[in-house]
Amino acid sequence: MLNVVLVEPEIPANTGNIGRTCVVSGTRLHLIKPLGFSLDNKSLKRAGMAYWQSLDVCLYNNWAEFVEKNAPFATPTKKTASPANDSLPQLHFLTKKARKTYVEASYHDGDFIIFGKESSGLPEALLAKHALECERIPMLTDDKALVNGDAWSNKNANLTSEGTPRTHEALLSQDICGNFIDPEDYHVSALNLSNAAAIVLYEALRQINFVTIQK
């Protein structure tokens, strides 16, 4: 069984969709507080539909409790791993700051695929501790993916009639994909959390011969 871990998820629809994907793939979902919603939230139930009651889900108060209850983990990857370490569950931290892509990783039954919250991703300290276990999903930049990419990235195009920067209240909430937008960055061509989780999870399932097992 594979494991998907959401660290402080904020958008109920994303968690609901990921829960549904976990149900149909036999994956366990781990939710680490604080959550940006209650588990009886109508949006969460609507996204998860009737699947939520069938979901294998675990809830934790913080990262430390998650680690304690799921030991033994694989320790942070070393350049020379021993055969014994290869048999332990591996950790996969998904972040745009990784050099390695998710398809370059090797997945095994029992591994943990870990995602951060929508607004800021995984904590820097956690990424630094597990630098060699970080992976990313390659995506085009705004200027290549969006026809109106310049309008998002050019701050001079986002001034008020008085010449002062706009506060972008509407844009600061979420874009059409449910991503939070950093007013100092303006990068919007990114997958939302549920899309990203599905992409990586099914690559992991492919590697552990999930399709063959179901036959």
C-alpha cells in the first residue's frame, strides 16, 4: 500500500479529490494538522462524494506525531544506501524547489508521497533535512504556458490610475486552479494540489505494478 501525506492542507475540495483518488487506488491518506477546514465541511464531502466513508485516513496533530506513529521511516537518503535501507519505506517530498523530477524517483510499496499546503508548500526546514528526497513535477513557466503571462508578471501593468501598485485582493485568494497567488511572484501556471497528487501517485502505482496486481 502506498501512502499520500498532506501537510496542513488548506482547500477542502483538494483534500476531497485526493481522498477519492486514494480510495480507488487502495492508498492510505495521512492528514497533518492544522487543517484549513473541518472534516465535516460540505465542500470536502462534496468533492469526496460517497467515497469518503471508504477512505483509509489517518489524522495527526503535527509532523512529529506523524513521524512517531509511522516509524520506522527511511532516514534522509545517503549517497550509498545499504540493502537494509532499501527495504524501508521511502519518503518522497514534492516541491517545486527540487532538482530531481518525480519520474526519476523509484517508488516501492509502503512509500510515503508528501505534499505541503497550497499557499506555501512544505516547510523549508523539512526540505533541507530531506534534500535528496525532494522531487518536482516539471511545468512550463508563465511566459510559455499563458497567453496573458506578461500581464501577470509585469508589475508595471498592474498599477492603479495613480501609479501605485494594486493590492490584488481578488488575485490573492486563489486562481482558477485553486492555487494561492503570491503578490511578489505572480506565477499562476501550476497544478493544484489534487492534480499534483494524482500525477505522482499514479506514477508510483505504475512502478509497483498496480495495474498488473488488479488483473
